[in-house]
Amino acid sequence: LVEEKKVAPFKLTYSNDQGLYIVVGYGEQATGGYSISVNELYLTENSIVIDTELKGPEKGETVGVEKSYPYIAVQTEYLENPVIFQ
């Protein structure tokens, strides 16, 4: 699924017998050197909330010239609660 969606920003969930996967992708970036931070991930009474942030390369950092497709996948125990992306 990630390979199919990676060019544009995306948010998805996937579950199997090993747990729940929450995936956030930031689409195509002109270079490498990007990272993603998870600012918040918590469970409320009726939902799972995740807040992520794309961080660009540091000034002066050597980055590749090839395009990149940063995404993060977080695995949790299986829960049926809906996921809220912030």
C-alpha cells in the first residue's frame, strides 16, 4: 500500500493478527535528509490520536539529489478504536 500511495501525502491504518499499524506519509520530497517525529500518540475513551511532523534537512546537511518519500509506520496492539490523525 505504501508503494502505491507514496508520491502524494497519505494516512492509513492496517491491522492483522500482529497488531494495528498506523502509517503517515508525506509524499514526494525533492531530496533526502527528511525525518518524521511523532509528537503525540495516545488513546482516548473512543479513539487513538496520532500527531506527526515532517522535519526537513538541517542547514548545511549533506542530502542526496534523488527524490525521497518519507513515511512512518507505528505498530500498536490491535484496537478497534478509530484513528484520528492530527
